[in-house]
Amino acid sequence: MNKKIRILIGKPGLDGHDRGAKVIAAALRDAGFEVIYTGLHQLSESIVEAAIQEDVDIIGLSILSGAHMTIFPKILELLKQKNAEHIIVIGGGIIPEEDIKKLLKMGVKRIFTPGAPTNDIVDYIKSIIR
Amino acid sequence: MELLQRFLKGDKPAIARVITKIENGTDPKLLEEIFPHTGNAYFIGITGPPGAGKSSLVNAIVPKLLENNKKVGIIAVDPTSPFSGGALLGDRIRMNDLALNENVFIRSMATRGSLGGLASKTKDIALVLDAAGFDYVLIETVGVGQIELDIAQVCDTTVVVLVPESGDAIQAMKAGILEVADILVVNKGDRSGADRLILEMKFAFELRDEKINWQIPILKTVAIENQGIEKLASTVKFHKEYLERSGEIEIERKNKLVLRVNELIEEKIKTHLHNYIIDQKQLKKMIDKAYERKITPHYITDEIVKKMFLKKEV
């Protein structure tokens, strides 16, 4: 069997800092995942639609703009509307501790903050998908 | 509702799931079930070297194909790393204009394993989109090697994309891509060298052995500026009409089925060969002998093949 972990890495909103997202995308590729990278300035709607069409297991959002409290709930809501709640949402970026707590409560599975080793992210994803 | 029913209604999550199942080979019955619903879509292949602008060209041409309420499915293939088995699928970056269109479905595919994996699965997934009711199915290939020729075997119209930087016409003739082209596009046509390449390609085509009546058009585009796209779309449609009018489409599609069957036979034999038929222990012994120059690789091959055909089950 050829089951591969498929993950969409998205950069929603107006923030143009994609270095982190690219580092993560490359690390996940090197870990043997199929990584769909959608590029900068994505609408939440486009990300969710892409995730559905690509039938990914997981969405990873990189947000450094401070808009995380708007974008994460929107993505979760859209997934719900489209009957795609089985897709796990994780994230990374500059996100304060107290916001992380709120986001986890809303249904974001995990938030990684700057300095998180890529190995940890890979291991985490493997642990929840397998 | 059953997955298949939702699929046939054009439900996107269902289409996505069927593709995954076919790609992973987890449900062998599925292809049989959808196959009777195929045969209606028109397959267009977009191929050419990396960086030629294939994704940008797809992004530009699809809106033209969507006219008259048509639906377009896109398969964008990117390479799997032979080292990690992972893949970075980035064709969507350049297809953002299409992402939210109701009548468009985009699926990125990694080439995965080697044993005929890419070509084979891509062809099956093209059938999935056909069955799902898309009028046009666009297949955008990786851009390197033999696989291109393989993909051309399923497409009714194959568009080969070159750029001025691709080198001269001799490079293109070496690569063997001219044989598969129904339409040739020189993209990034605003760069220096574009007109020279077009002229060279015209000469190159004159040298071709003309066995068919279709004169291969050579078009100039600047995909990101939307230049030449109208002409490209109408040329694709013209090729479609040509195939239909001349009756070539039926002959071609039957030929393609023959090629497909041959390919599947090869694949099946390869898999069996590797999984069951070759006795690995014995092979190792023979390899040791070949290493000592006592027997040739050809001898080993003959021994294995002889044994293979004595076996009852293949």
C-alpha cells in the first residue's frame, strides 16, 4: 500500500513572511510527506477548498501577522460547513501563550511557536496521523 | 449517501476521496465501478521542461475552457524525492485564480514509486475526473524525462511548452518531445530569443516525416500577461474538432487503449517478477558468480525468464 501523509501548508492573510512556512514544507517533504504548498496571501476559503480537493490529512497554517484569532476560527468554521472536520488543523507563528490556550479550546490541535525543532513537528504529525 | 453516488453527482469531497483511494490502491473495485461513466471528457496534456510556465499556462487557459458552462478538472504532477519519498507540490501557487471556481477541480499528485507508478496512477485519476463529469481534463506533467511521452499517450491533445531558455531546436529534437506535440507553445514569448526559437522549430517540423494531416501549430504566449492565450484555447478546440471530424479520435483512443493494456501487462509482470518469481537467494548466488565473471548478466536473465514461463500463475 502507498498511503502517504498529505499536508497542506498555507499562508493565510496579508502577512508576507513565508520563510518559516517554506522551511517547514521542506522539512515535511524530507520526512516523506506529500506537502501541498499554496503560496502567500491565501483566502481562508481557498485554503479550505484546496485542502478538500487535495484530500489532505492535515492543514498547517503559518501566521505571523497577529491575525491568528480571526483566521483560525474562520478556517475551523469553514471546515465544519463543508463537512470536512476530519481534517486536522495545526499552526505555527508568533502567537502569545494566552491565545494558544484559546485556539486549542476552539479545536486547533496544536500550535508551534518560533524555535520549535522541525523534528518535533514531524514526530508530532506522525503520532497523530498513524 | 454512498461515496459513489455522491461522486457521480459531482460532489467535490467525494471526488477527492475517490482519487485518494485509487491513488493508494486501497479499493481495486472502484475503478471498475466508475469506468462505465468515462469516455466523455476531452484530455489535454501540458508538458515541457521545469520552469517553462506550464502551471501559469494552465491558470490562463482554463477560464477560456470554462466558457459555455463547461467544467475543468486539473491534475498537476510534481516529482517525489527518490531519497525521502516525500514531495513538495507547488503547482497550486500559480493556479490561485482558479482555486474557488465552482466548475474547477485541482488535484496535485506526486510521482511516488518508480515501477510505472506515476504514469499509471495519473491515467487512472484522469479517468476519475472524466467519470466525475468534467468536460476537459488537463494533465500537467512534471517536466522531465520519459514520463512526458507516457502522459501523451492518454491525452487527445498534447501541448508542449518551451521557453527561449530551453535552448535551440536541436535540444528539443533530442528530447523527443516533438513526437508527442499536437500543439507547440513558446511561452515567455516576450523574452529575447523567442522568435528565433519559433523559426527554428518551424524548420525542425519541416524535417518531420509527415504521416498525418495535422500541421503542428507553433504559438507564442506570455502566460502571466494572458497574451496569446485566446489563440491557444481556440487552437486546442480546433484540434479537438479536427480529430472528431476526421474520425481520428476513435482510432487514436483505441490505440491508446491498446497501449494502456500493454503497459498494465508490463506493470503486472514486473510486480510479480519482483515479488514472487525471482528467488532472491538463488539470484544472490548467481550475482556472486557474475561478479567473479563466471556467468553473464544475460545468462542470469535467460535462466530467470525460462523459469518464469514454466510457472503456471502469473
